[in-house]
Amino acid sequence: MQASYAAASDIGAHHAAAWLIKIDLLGAFPTLRDKARALITYPRVRLGNDNMGLCKLPWVDVFNPDSEQVKNTDKYINPASQKIYADFYNGMLGTNLTWEKIFEQTDRDINLQRVMNAMVYGKNTGQHDWIPDRAIGPIDNDLYDAEKDYHDQELSRFLEKSPTEIQNMTTGEKRANLMNHKKEQLRQLIQAYYQERGWNTSGIPTINTLKQIGLWTFLNEGTKTKICELNG
């Protein structure tokens, strides 16, 4: 959810791109790569719904029981309902596309917006993919102590220390360790997201990515030159 706010949303720290906290807590994304992929697939569907002028409510807020039977996909995207959207899309436009292919077209939207960001912020584009410390963890000792048991348990897990060793640390030490860990996890996830997106480590779309999604030929020469410079 933090990475959704920090990097995946096209309109700033907003849940419109991907509201992932519930299904993440349910264990839908066990690995870093799974989380990074979700930060692409879920915004595809939400933005795809927006592009069709349709409400997201039927696909996310009302779960289609038929989605439980769909194999080899993420049931939390409600694929059975996505099929209905695809039928609507194909019926209106005379196409014959799967819902996955329809929503993949939104990759051009996301990348075009990212190109615009790169034209403004240049090599510092990725530095804006962050959120305030308060959205990451406890920013003072009182906030740590308010959920002390939970935070101590987390510390014990990733520091590989016993509960007694954790209790012997000061609140300030515990909080500093926790915040450093959470920030590093977020940095790693954002970098994994860049990689899955086909962006460089500064969050700039690569030339190859822009060509693959069919966007490169629509950029003017000044923009192409800038993107080439930013990709070194």
C-alpha cells in the first residue's frame, strides 16, 4: 500500500490506482516480486475501468463468485467480472480482445504520464516516489509505545533477536531500527516495481519499454532526446 501511494499512483498518494492493503494482509503477494507485479496489474484494471467510463464498484467492491473458479490468475482482481467488461468493450468496438489485453493498453497512459514527469524532474524523477515518514511507521516514541507489542514482534522477527533482547532495547533504539527497516523495504519494493515496469533505477521509462508499448513514435524529438539522455 505504501508503494502504491509512493510510486504506482498517477495522481499522487491516492488509493485510486491500487487499494492493496486487505489482500496483502491476506497473503496474496508473498514475495517482493509478487507485490511489484500487483502494483502494475491492479492499476491496469482501475485505469482501464476509468478509460471505459465505468465504475470500479462491480469488479472490486462486489466480488463475483465465479472468480473463485478461474484458474491461473489473481482471483482478487475479480476476473469473472473483468470478462463482462471485455464483452462490453468488444461489443462496442467490434474487437476480440481478452480483458487482460484491454487493460494492458493502460500501460501507455502510465508511461506517458511518467515521461511527462521525467521532462519536468529529469534525473530526480524517482526521488518524488516517496511518502512521509508518518505513513511508513512511528515517528516518535509515544507512537511506537501505542502499538508496542506489535512493533516489538516485528523487530524480533527481522532482527532475529529474542523478545527479551528486544525488551532490553530503549524505545528510541527500537523505533530507529524499525523505521530503517521499513524504509529499506519500501526502497526495495519501489526498485522492484521500476524493474517490472521496464523503467531504469531512477524511475525513467527505458527506450525499449516505450517502443514495446507503442508510445515511442508518438513522442516529439525533444522528448525523445531527453529520454535518451536520462537513460544514459
